[in-house]
Amino acid sequence: MSVRSGAGPCPPRWSRAGDQVRFGAPVGQDLTLDDRLGDLALIAGGTGLAPLKALIGHVAATGGGRRVRLFWGGRRHFDLYDLPALARLARRHDWLDIVACVSAEAAGAATHHGTAIQVALRRADLAAHEVYVCGSPAMVDGTLAALDTAGIPTSQVHRERFGSGEERLVDERRA
């Protein structure tokens, strides 16, 4: 489960008795795997990881010979809250490559500098993948624009924007 606090991802171990937690129903329907058996490039921002991690679980359960590359971005190393679990998952599956990205801090031993889409465009031939994108509306819109500029056919791109209505209002005010 991915939990977001007002300031960013908030792992449950940081909650205290009496903290209020709001749960919402799963949203979206654009991130289901189709019958194609091509390799996957998953591009996640923040808690956009959760649905893409579910896709990884589906590939692990069904097999099929797909290679999966997950590009997961956050502004700071702190935002990559599930990196240890993802690293363990990648060690168990040789078809899975995890690429962690930070945009507001220098790269570390296990991270690359840049947004998830910037790093993905540098490190992968996205035209050879089915591309799945999930994150905030601003992250998804920016990623879709970069994919279009790179010439990735829209038929290969699956996306899901999510966030609270409050986040959408902030994004609209910036536009």
C-alpha cells in the first residue's frame, strides 16, 4: 500500500495513534496489460508506483517472457520509499530492471539524476516497449509530451493520472 501525506509519501510506520488516514477506491482503467507480449517500460512518479508495481506482480505471476524496466522518479531520495523492496524483487526476477531517479538531488549509488522520463529516454529504446505511465497529472502530462517529442507512437502508451481534487486545482492554477 502506498500512503501519501500532505507533504509527500508517508510510510505507515511513521503514523501515530490518532492520525487520520483517508482511503480512496482504486481509480482508472488504463493500466491493464493487453494480450501483446512485448517488453514493458514502466514510468512512475511518486505514489504512481503502486499500480505499476501491481503490473510487475501480474507479469511475475503469468510469465510470458517479457522484460520489464521500471523507471521510478521522485524529487529526493527520501521520496523513493519502496526502493529496498523493489531491489529485493529485482534480485528475484532476472527480467526486471529497477531504475530509480531523483530530480532535485544529486544521483546516489542506486539512483540516476533526472526525472523518470528523462532517465528513461537516456537509458532505454522506448519505441521497442509498451510504455505505461502513472503519476500526478503534471507528471503524466510532462511524460506524455516527452514521449510524443521522442516519436513514441501513442498506440504504445498507456497512462493514468491521479491525485486529489486539491492537487488538480493547484496544477490548474499553475497553468
